Amino acid sequence: MAVLLETTLGDIVIDLYIEERPRCCLNFLKLCKIKYYNYCIFHSVQRNFMVQTGDPTSTGKGGESMFSTLYGDQAKYFEMENSPRIKHKKIGTVSMVNNGSNMHGSQFFFTTAENINYLDGVHTVFGEVSEGMDVLMKVNEAFVDKDNRPYQDIRINHTVILDDPFDDPSGLEVPDRSPEPTKEQLDTGRIGADEEIDDTKGKTMDQVDEMIKSKEAKARAQILEMVGDLPDAEIKPPDDVLFVCKLNPVTTSEDLETIFSRFGTINSCEVIRDQKTGDSLCYAFIEFEKEENCEEAYFKMDNVLIDDRRIHVDFSQSVAKLKQKYNLGNTKAAMDKNRGPGYIVKDRTAKQGNYDLVFDEDEDEPSHKHKKKKEKRNETEESDYRKSKDKHKRKRHRDDSDDEDRYTERRRKEDEMGRDRKKNREKDSERDRDRERDRDRGRNREGDRGRDRERERERDRDKRKDRDRDYDRDRGRDKYSSRDRDRKKDYR
């Protein structure tokens, strides 16, 4: 008795223990028959331990037995079978999941390790993998998150019953064909089972290298945007600007503009110079009116001799001007936003006030009054100006006197400090002379002691020589006296 599971990674064949676990096998076979396991994902993958599936809700908390379709929610779970006892001894063992109350529903798991003894008696073993062990190992190697859920969905697409010894219970509805997956079943928030995650698949090495370089360039652009060096990560350098380097320091902007103008109209040509010294930094930027002119200059002017220098020409990668324009646009937009509307439409037909009648004889009186007021205001302003001017003069005089006093005081302090420094120098020189004098005396004493020691050694050497000479003389006398005595004896 066997069942074929068609997964997104391959096919797995399960042999069932019909005689040892009849109730578990009946439940599993009939659930497969009604296509209950179609599109169920492997919601828990614990590497080198077990892989778990059989929950249509994809949460690990759902799933019902086949009996619930016949008898309702009261038969949602059924009791586990413990006899005879079958152990989790080998890889590929298939067991029903214990719901915590020694009951089973629809969830089951495959073991991916040997001798998992602590699962014995807790979960009911009802089969083993006979074919597709390599597929099971692929599932075991899946990348998972901290909850042991694969990042990419691994699904059971279809179940095929190869042999079913059990009759269908009355009331069991078997569909004619496999049902289509629902939106909830497919929308798990993970990478789809059929979604290709290998970007390099079907591409040459050159294409892969180009793709990697493009990703690295985007990452660097995002970093530069975050630190403020780029106004936007998607910004691109202009295509009508050339970068010219290795210039002779004597080459000017006018020289370059004259040379490159034969390719087309030049909007700007600038040799970059040092801000402080004004010396040429030996590179320049040339902006053309048309991109075609820029490309033609790029192909024809590279490695050309200008002012005894072989120049190098390339397309500009600088976005400094674009950044300035971008910042200027943002500043203007912010100013306009803060300022509000620049113009206010007024109703010119509305009356702004009441009108009074003006007669001819009254026309001179207001103008005369206005003239007097103006003269009085001018006199007041002139007197205020004179007072302010006198005040500033007095203040300037006080400031000048204060400056002079401060200058005198500073000169006096500087003179005192100069005298103190001179005294300190004299003391230091006197101290150095005394130290040198003591050092000379010490050297003289050492020389005298050395000479005394040398004289003492010479006297000792002379004494030793005298002693040796006296000793030799005494030995000679003794030798001659003994010889005389011997002669006298012989004579006698």
C-alpha cells in the first residue's frame, strides 16, 4: 500500500503500515483521495531532524482528520495508535503529529535523522519513504527563518494513491478532479514555489559579472546618497560633458575651447585650478551642445598631443553641477512653500472707502500744510543727524584715548617681560658657567688621582726589581761559599 506525493522539488513515495496502523493509514489515504493535502506547504523544516506538512492553513496549528468530514467537528481528531510499538529508527520514517492531547488530525512529518528515540510513543509511525529520498534531503537543506519556516515555499502539488485496500466510508465526497488553489493558499508572504530566485540561471559569465557590477554600483550610489554626496541614487552624469586630464599646466581654457570647437558648439570649457594659488590642476571639463559632438571628440581626441603632453579623454562622471541645480531647485521650492502664494487677486470693483468732495478753494490749504510738515520733518531729521554725528565723534575720541592707554599699558608689560627674560637668561648662563667649572675641577681631580696611582705603580715595580736583584745576588754568594767549603774538605 503506497501513496505518491508530487512536491515542487520532486516526487516522494510512501509505503504505509496497513496492518500495524490501520486507523492512521485509513485517515491518510482518504485525505489523499479527497485532495486534502493539495497545495499544503512544508511549514516546518528542522535540518537533520524532521520536515512537517499536512496543514492547509500553513500555520502549523490547523488540519482535521478525515472523520470530521463525515461526523462533524466532534470527530476533528482521532486517538493515536500505540500498539505495536514502532520506533523512529531510520531516515524517512513517516509519523502523524501529536496535537498535545495524544490525538491526531491531518499533519504528519518525515524524519531526516536516525534513532530519534524521544519521539517514540509520542507520535504514531504509520509509514516510511520507499522512493524519493533525494527529494526529502532537498527539503531538509532548505533555507529557513528563526521559526524553521522555509523562505521559499515547498508545496505538495498533488497526491496519487497507488494502492488503497480500504473501502470508502459512506458519505465521503471524492472530487472528480484536483481543485484549483485558492488565493489564500498561494499568498503565504514568502517566495513562491515556482518563482526563480537564482538570477544567474541561464546567463553567461560576462552577463553575471555585468549584473554584479550593476548591483555594486547601485549599492555605492545609495551609500553616497545617505551621506549626502549625491542628491539622488538614480542620478546619472551628463552625456554631453567630456573629462580631459594629463594636461600641461600652461594649457588654458581658451586653448582647449579652440581645439575642441572643431567638433561642434561648446557651451562651457573650464580648466580646474587651485582655489588659493590659481595653479592648474591639469584636468578640465568640456560641455558640448550636442551629444553626437561629444562622442566624436571622445573617439578622436584621446591620446592627442597638446602642449607637449599626451592627454586622456573620457566621458565625465561628475554630477557636481547637477547636484548644485538639484539643491538650488529644492531651495527655491522650499522658499516658495514657506512664502506661500506670491500673488493675491483683489476685487478691484469693491469700494475701498468713502469719497469726499474736494472744492477748488480748498486745494491749496492741504498742500501748504503738507509742505510745512515736510519742512519740520526735515529739520528734525537734520538735528538728529547732527546729534548722532557729535555722539559718534565723542565716542570715537574716547575709543582712541582708550586704545592709546591700552597700547601704552601693553608696551609697559612687554618691556617688563623683556627685562625678566633677560635676567633669566643671565641667571641661566651663570648657572651653566658654574656647572662647567665644577665639571673641570672634577676632571682635574680625576687626572691627579690617575697620575698618583701611576707613580705608585712605578715605585712598586722598582721595589720588586730591587728585591729580585738582591735575591739573585744572595743566591750567588751562597753558591760560591758552599763550593769553597767542598774544596777545603777535599784538600784535607
